[in-house]
Amino acid sequence: MEYCPVCKSEVKDSMSTCPVCSSDLSQEEKSEWKSIGSIEDKISADYAEETLKSYEIPVVIISRSGFFGAAGLNLNPFHTKTSGLFNVMVLKDDEEEAVEILNMILGDTFIAEDN
């Protein structure tokens, strides 16, 4: 998955300019984001986001809760019996450090993805 380095919008490999902010998308400027795991509650997700930002690690938290998708509402999904999940995404270069930090501060609340 590729993202614009300026506005963080998703872009395709073949694009030379961002369709949202018109930034130049040369290969050197594109950033590859990676999903590193999930968190089950919004309070922990907010804490994880603030902690990673304090370590100067760019992070995007995507809500997978219920009908409202990425709106960030703390709703339980209506189609499963599990609690709402918040997906954690960081730049690929920061993956290892971010996983270590989240394991340290959240413990079992953070569910790291198997790589």
C-alpha cells in the first residue's frame, strides 16, 4: 500500500501526482505504510497513537468498529461477537520499533500481526 507523503492519501504505484493534493509522487518520495497489529478499545488506541507520536513515529489508527468504519466510534461490530478493533499502521521503516513500544506499553491489549 502506497501513500502520498504530504496528505497521506492512498495512491497507486502508477500515479505521478497525488489526486488529492497534487504533490509530486516520485518513487523516492512515496512512503510505504504497513499494518502492524490491532487494539481492542479506543482508549488504548488513542494512548498508542500519542505514545508513538511522542517517539516521532508517524502512525495512523483506523477504526474497524461497526457500521461507521474509520469514523473512530467505539462501537462493537454488529456482524461478529468480538469487540471493536482499531488497526495500527506505521511506516515500514518504523515497524520493528513501533511493535516493541506497543508491546511494552499495552501488553496483551496490542495484538501484533504475524509477519
